[in-house]
Amino acid sequence: MLTITTNSFENDVLHADKPVLVDFWAQWCPYCHRIAPAFDKVGEQYADTLIAGKINYDEEPQLIERFGIDTIPTLMLFK
């Protein structure tokens, strides 16, 4: 599972050679933990056609603000 940070976002997401499915999550979020197994499974099952990555809500406030994330978990697909 790819961990995406503010510093790596451009390279990991914007310049990726495949679509990137991003999970905005936080350690304290019970719903984030509920969807995590399904998200991980999608990442594994579709590894040939997409990249699955996670952005930590608490550790990446610039990305949270940039994309207007106000509820987590939030999933976004970047092409």
C-alpha cells in the first residue's frame, strides 16, 4: 500500500502511469478502519490496472485542504 505525502503527491499521483485510488483516512476514524480491508483487497485485486494509496488526514493538512476533504473516509480516483 502506497503512503502518499504532500512531498510525494506530485510524483506518486499526478505523474503515475496508472490511475491512483486514494483513501483519505485517520487512525482515530472507526469508519476508516471498517473500509480498510476492502480498500486493501481492491488495491491487490486491481494492482495491474491501478495504484492504491493512502493519505493520513492528521499528517497531511495541505492535501486535506487542497482537496476540500471534510469527511473521512473519502476515496478519490485520480486519472
